[in-house]
Amino acid sequence: MSESLDWGDLAARVIGLGAPVLGGALGGPFGAAAGKILADALGTASPDPQAVHDQIEATPADPSIAAAARQAESQWLAALSEIGRAQVAEVGATQRAEIASDDPLQRWWRPLYALELSMLECPAFAVTLLRALWSGHEAGINGFANLSALLMAYFGARFGVLGVYVSGRSREKQACATGEWVPSVVDRLVQGVVKKK
């Protein structure tokens, strides 16, 4: 093996030991963190790729090596869960700070967005389309037909943002009434995954 061995070089070997998530992490940007967990589980003298490689290759058929790799993967998944929990807590803290903010832009941008979309854009689009159909304006009708996929994607994205706003605003009102942040669907999914660990 080369002197310049890095964590990514061990990824396939670790996947072969029955730890695919950990092996994938070794080949990614968090390879050093995943490698440290693997090195600790294997009990190597130092947490570097060469020492881990030597430990694995010293007794490749030893079932304790595969068991250690799977244990390291469990620890890696637990670490990821902790990171997810911390991120959810940070997002919640940010949202609570925004709720308490007296900044007019912070409080009004979403209602203005909803009003602009529902009172200006959609009616203007509908009137333009209906006028083209009523008058039989062939170029206008063909233009709408040619742009139909783009328009559907555009309005789908716009209404998607509006849906997130409505959901978020409902949770904000509940939080103001109860004093506790109401988790979103994504928050509840992350919390469910964390509880299973």
C-alpha cells in the first residue's frame, strides 16, 4: 500500500465488512471524522488510514474486525442523529427569534407575497389566457400551449412557497399562543429517526 493512503482508499474494504454507510462516509467530506470512529472501534494505535488498513489486513478473516466495523457504523449513525438534532434545535431557535422580531420586513414579506400571487399574478394570467381564447388569437393560444410546462412549473413553485408560508404561519400562531414551538413535518420525521436510535 502507498504511504499516501487516505480514508477514501478504505471505503470499499469497510463496505465489504458490512458497514456501507460508514464506508460511504469515509469516501466523502467527513472521512476523517468517520475514520476516527472506525479507528477507535478497531483499537488501532493511531487514528490514521494506514494504521486502520494495517489492522484490518492483519487478520482479514477475523469476525471481530467486521463486528468492530459494524459497531463503528452504529456510532457514526448516532453521531449523525446528534448533528440532526442540533440542526433542528438551531432552526427552532432561529424561527422563535423571527417570531419575536419587530422588523416590519420580517413580518410582512410573506403576507405581501401571498397577496401579490393570489390578487395580481393569477388573475392577470387568467384574464390574458381567457382573452386569447375568447378572441381566438391564434398566436396567443399557441404561445400558452408551448409554454404550458414552464408555466406549470413556475406556478407550482410559487404555490409551493405559499403552502410553506401558510403552514409556517399556522405554527407561528400556535407558538405565540402556547409559548412552545410546534414542529413541522420535517422536524417530526427527524425526531422520529433520532428516537429510534
